Amino acid sequence: MEQSELLVRRIKEGTVIDHIDEGKGLQVLNTLRIDGKDGSLITIALNVPSGKFKKKDIIKVENKFLKDDDTNKLAVIVPKATINIIKNYKLVEKRRVALPNEIDRIFRCSNPECITNSTEHIESVMDVIDKDGQVLKCRYCARVLDVNQLKYN
Ligand SMILES: [Zn+2]
């Protein structure tokens, strides 16, 4: 067993998001809109040693099985993350995150004139037009956007 696995206790049922880039754990929770207000037990481990010189974040959400629709939103933030579904202490499914066809809410459009940046409360919607290059296009103002230059909402 990896050393990092020992730092956070095993869960019986739920989802483990592993290999989150260090420092991105809280952002992942935010993106998934997981805040624990529904009473579910959530374990967050930040800066867990991973390999010789690296660190990672890990999130465990008990009694919740996250679906592709949820976890694929993470592809632009933590492309190396793995999603592990645990049932009765056993790993029943392991998958990578994959960039979806559209990304809602996560990023702010870089066009100051865009309606999503106005005082009206319109959530951003962006189409992924190039998955490899991580290029998005705002559905409202049609501006082409580079993921790496976008600010988070
Ligand atoms: Zn826009």
C-alpha cells in the first residue's frame, strides 16, 4: 500500500478523487459544488507525498458515487486526477477524467462586454472546440478562449 493511502482512512462506500495536483483540492470541491452541507462525510488531504519529490491532494466523499457528468468538469483543472468508486471497501471502478463537450459555470469569460460578466446573473457556458489544445468558446459572445488564461468564477 502506498504511504499516502495510510494518511486518510479507507472508506466503505463512496468516491475517492486521487492524483489531484497539489493545491487544487479545494478548487475541486468548489467545482463539484461539494460543501458538506448535506451532512456527508468528506475527507480532504492536501500536500500528500506522492513519489519522491511530488505532492498531491486527495478527496474522499463518503456515500456518494460521482458520475462522469460531475467529474468530467475537473478535466481542465486537474487533468491527471483519477476517480475511484468504492463499494464495500472494494475498488469497483477506476476512471480518468475526460474533457466534456461543454463547461458550465467554472470559468469567467475574458470578454468584459460579455453578458455573463454583467450584473445579470447569467452563468457562463463554454463549448469545448479543441479538446487537445483545451480551447473553449463562450456560448454567449462567441469569444474563443484559452483555458490557461481564464479566471475561475
Ligand atoms: Zn463571453
